[in-house]
Amino acid sequence: MNQFSSWKYVVIALTIIFGVTYTIPNFFGESPAIQIMPAKSGGKVEITTLQVIENELKIAGIDPVGAIAEKDNIKLKFQTAEEQIAAKSISENVLGSDFVVALNLISNSPQWLSSLGALPMYLGLDLRGGVHFLMELDLSKVSERKNDGLLSDLRRAMREDKIQYYDSQINGGVIQVKFKQEDDLDKVKDIVRGMGTGRSIFGAGSAKETEAFSFLETENNGEFILQIRQSQYADEDTVSFALKQNLETLHNRVNELGVAEPIIQQQGKDRIVIQLPGVQDTAKAKEILGRTAILEMKMLSDDQSPELIERAENGQAPPGTQLYRDRDGAPMLIKKEIILTGEKIINAGPGVDQMTGQSIVSITLDGSGANIFKQITRENVGKRMALILVEKNSAEVITSPVIKSEIGGGRVQITGMENAQEATDIALLLRAGSLAAPMEIVEERTVGPSMGKENIARGVNSTIWGFVAIMILMSLYYMTFGLVSVVALSANLLFLVALLSAIQATLTLPGLAAIALTLGMAIDANVLINERIRDEIRNGNTPQASIHMGYEKAWGTILDSNITTLIAGLALFMFGSGPIKGFAVVHVLGILTSMYSAIWVSRSIINYIYGRKRKIESLSIGEIYKIENN
């Protein structure tokens, strides 16, 4: 009746091994570290760089306790924060401006545990320390860039249609175009109408509305003036697009910091919240976030003679051209006129040319970008186009392919990639290398590691004291069964921490509160079981039958109560955000582990104690029941 099958004991043993394996990494702590990254996007760190840094640190008497070398960054761990600061200063002096050196924290978990996938839980900003930024979109720049693009497209369209105009400019956020003929003004209205959406209603001498633009026509001494202003609908759509592109770009930039579980999310219509747990160097974090590049497409000058390039290097570039250098440092003259910018690119990805087998980058342009590119390639067959990455006030030509034919349809292939990795890197830069609009930091907070440790200590102490109080109460009230309940509660805590570590959940201060709450709620199941066993004994059942019936009859009540609580937890997870979602994750997992530990773990221990005995005179469950077994 109260015998467990062997396979059930095996399952419990395996879950305990799992719990111990995935919980242990959380006890090794973290070491202060420095992280070295290339200053240029898509750059790599050679192993020789690590050797140079280690030699310089050795000369200074600093011995790193560990090193992690990856293709895009190097991490060095140290014993103390003092060594960390000194190593950062030495590394910056040795590497110069080609690399960024940031302070960070790295887990001390052994490699053999990491190889098993046993990693410590991610800790949120309030427990680990780090930096918090609130960045706001510069709405004036959003509108300005939109107007610049619109005016550029409009000028090109007027040239194609041979529309005569003698002045076009942006004044106070309004595009203004002047004509000699009223018919030309009407034609431009049709062009702009095609750029927007929806139905237009026009009337002489007043503002006319479309869904995307509003117009104002005036006449002054035979001069016809058309003023074009973006409507609120267009502005909101532009802001939304800019914010989404900035979110993607910032995600890619933050990934370079190697931050575990960063939080990058929209707040309101024009703000982005960025939380970087473990990052201690606020200045470097700001520098990384500000490294977002701008991508430009320009045509190379027809004359690339050494004489002209030499004059350009001496500051005498030919009119309308500018000197740039490619990734190998080779100089080239490039026309100043910008053909396209990164905001016209919808998507970019690496690929392989089916004819040659060489690595390429495939680009998809938006509608206006496709039209511009088609015209430019038609007019410049056989010439070279440069893709320029402008970053931190410096510009670099990442590739300069030859235009072989007119390219329409908005799909472009860039050849000349050395390998698949270079194609992947350039695709990343093209896809999310630029902000759609500038952003500024309006709020900045730093949570020190000491404050994070204090929060952890408080959360852990509250859990320990709650656990001790439960243990004392259960042991006094339910005796042996109470002690078994405490063991099951310990297993519940072990399973919960292991699950959080296995799924790499981010633990925050609300999450610690959820753990303490889970312990308090989990013991309810054991109380129900113990009280049900007492009731069965009072009804005259034998001890063995009472144990069996107690677990069987309590199961339904335990399931009902936990399902209702589980529904509430899932609702918090689905509709909550930030700390609320973190609380919900721990809460939901805690419910599942508590049901398993209360029913399976405690039952296995009770069965092991009493199940092997044929004759039981009493149960140690708070009241001593002596029953004669005939």
C-alpha cells in the first residue's frame, strides 16, 4: 500500500542530482573583470592582443586569475577591484583608441559545470549592480531627417518629370518649393500625393489635408509657392519606425558589452529604457551606446590618380570630392553627394553567389530607395559605388563594388567579400548599424555592486529566517511528519533555484520576494496532507491506510488550490512587465516545484520510514495514536 516503485525513487534521485548540479554554480560568486572590444563595429580581437595585455600586466605585477578570448572581445578576471582598475588603465594605454576597455563582472563557475550547461542565474540590476539609462528620441531630428529625405526624393522626381522650379528648401520644418508656372505646382502636388496615402481634398488659398501631408499654396507677384508639412499621422508613424529601428540597433550595441540579460525596452512613445546588470563603468557603457554608426552610399570619383589622391591627403581634394580610406587603409576619392543612407535599407543578410560560390551580402531597399538605386545604377554602369560607415566622427569605406548593370526591384547584391564571416559582419552593420534618429540620455543611474550584495543579503536572510520559522513550527506541531515536510520544502527550494538557473532566468529583488512567498505557500500542501492523515486515524483507519488515504484525498485539494494560484501567476506573467514579470516567473515555477516536492518527495520519505513495517502501533504526527493490529 505504501511502497514506492523503484523507478519513482530513481526519478526523485535524478531530480535531486539535477537540482544540486544546477544550483551549485550560484555559490561561486563573481570576479571583477575588464572586457576589451574593438572600437570599430564588426571588428575582431586577435589572440596576440591578449598576449600583449597579459605581458604588460605581468610587468606591472598584476596576475589575472582567468581569461576568456572570443572573436569580438577579451575578458580578464582579477582577484580585487583595485587590480581591475589598474588593469583597465594599463590596457587603455597599451591599446590606444583602437579598442574599448570596460569594467565588468564575470562568474567564477568552474568550466566543467559550464560545459554541462550549469550556469548561475542571471541577476537583475538591483541585485548585481550596473547602470540604468533612460534615452529619449530627438523628435526634432526625426522630423528633420524625414523632411530631408522627402525633399531629396521630391527634387529627383521633379528632375525626372522635367518640372521647372527655381528654389526648394526646408524652413521651420516646412518644405517650400517655388515655381513660375501654376501647372508645375499642381504636378508637384500630384507627386507628393503619391508619396502619401489616402484621399486628398484641395481648395485654393487654404490648407489641404491628406493622411500624410498638408499643403498651403500662395501666390506673390507671379511667383507660386507650395508649402508641404507632414501631418500628425505621418509624424507618429515616423517616430514609431525610428524607435523600432533604434531598439534593434541598441540591442546589437549592447550585445558587444557581453551583458547577461540586458533590459532594452520601449517606454512611452519616444523613450527607451536600458538596464545593463554587471556593467560598472558608466562612461564606457555610454560610449558603447553612442557608437551607433551611420551608413552612406556614395559614388567614387572618376579620377583616382595618385597625384589627385596625394593632393587630397595634403588637404587639397578636388571640388565636390572627399578623401576616404578603406578597411586596409587604402585612400580613395569619393563624391560628397549622398545617394542613399541606411534608413532606406529594409533588410540585409549574408549569402553565396550561385555562379561563383563567393560570399555576398544581399540588401533589400524600401520603395523610394529602390527607385533611387535603379536610377543611379542605370546612370553609372561600370563605375564604383562606396558603402561608407561613419562612426564616432570617423568614416571608413567597408566595400566599394563595381556597378555592372542597372539594378531594379530593390534587391541588391554586394560582392567582393573575403569570406562568409565578413559578409555576416557587413550585413549586420547594414541591417542595424545606424540609428534612425539621434537619442539623448535623460536619466542615468548606477547601482553599485555593494548595494546589490546588500539587497541579496537581505533577500537571502529573509528567506532563511522564514524557512527556520517554518521548520520550528512544523517540527513542533507535526513531529516526524513535520520534519519530513521540512525536508520536502528544502527539496522544493533546491528544485526552484535549479530551474531558474537552467532556464537562465533573471532574478531580481521581487524574484527573491517570490521565493520567500513560495516557501510559505508550499508548506500548505504538507499541512493539508498531515491533517488529512490525522483525520483518517481519528476515523479508526490503520496507520498504513491513513498514510495512503491522507495523500490520496489531499491531492485533489492541493491541485485545486495550486491551479487557481497558477492562473493568477500566469496572468501576471502575460500582462505584467519588468519586476512584475520577474516575480511571476519565480512564482509560477515555485508552484510547480512545490506540488512535486509535497506529493512525491515527502511521500517517498514517509514510505521509506513506514512502508517497510507490517505492524505500526503509532505515527509521530503530533498526536500519538496507538492502534492494535490484529
